[in-house]
Amino acid sequence: MTAQSSGSTSGTLAAWQRDDADSWTEVFGPVKAYLGADGVGHASESVSRTPAGTFALTQAFGVAPDPGSRLPYDQVGLSDWWVSDVDSPLYNTLQHCATAACPFNTAASEQLGTITTEYRYAVVIDYNRSPAVAGAGSAFFLHVSSGKPTAGCVSIPATTLVPLMQWLDPAQSPIIAIGVG
């Protein structure tokens, strides 16, 4: 994922695969991707910035049924939350609970099943996940584009995201590299 500058709200995403001879071949893209409204760089809960760096891609989710993702996939609904409550030990994790019974502040978290366009399909970007540092930023995903900058995620058309999800192989330890240049 490459942005032209740290203030860019869009960039180019391409997927590459390394072969046995350590050569790289482009397998998807390039495709236009939207980034955080505050560009790319140091992320936190207080800015809409896409984190710069290299991060694992280990799980996927969506409000739609599994499109054949090779990553572990959770179909989410109204009882599924991404915890952004900085005071919770569950910070920056996917949790399942009824709103009134959740052990975290739901007002400071994302109710995934209500975000039906962007979260139709999504891949979790493992930024600030292990260990999670409260306030350093949460809920960063590669998800379906709504055609505008995000709160810090990377978004691409569903027509590219679905085949990408079908291609990403957890046995190959897939990563996303996000940067400027």
C-alpha cells in the first residue's frame, strides 16, 4: 500500500507473491485505495490516520457470509464489536456480546454489524494487537471502499477485496506494508 505523501488520503494497493527463487510477482492490482482522512503515519485513537509500517493479516470478517476467505472468517452481526475502549483489557479485539451485557464501553467501540457497506468484507490489519497499547489506535482493517477517505483503514473495491481474501494464505504469513513513496 503506497501513498504519494504522508497527507495523502488515497494511494495504490498491489498484492505481490514471492516464488521459490525469491522473485516477486504482482498478483493483484494496482488498485486505488482510500486511506485515513489524516493521511498515513503515526496512528492513535485521536486521529484518522492509517498506520505506517508492516503488519500481519491474520483474520477476516464481514456482515456477509464468508466469500471463501482462506484466513479465519467471522460473519458478524449486531452482537459483534471491535473494542476501542481504552480502559478495557479487551482493547483492539473482536468481541461478541449483547449491548447491555458487554464488559466494555460500547459507545467507544464499533458495532460491526451496523456498518453494512464497508464491513461487508474486511481483513484485520494487525496494528497494535499483540500487545495492544491503549490509545495507540484500534480497529484498522482492509475493507470495502465507500469511495472516500476512512477513519484510518485501507479501503478498496469489493471486486478486488473478495479475490484477495480468497488468495491470502495464512500458511504464507501474509502482511500488508503501508508507506509513503
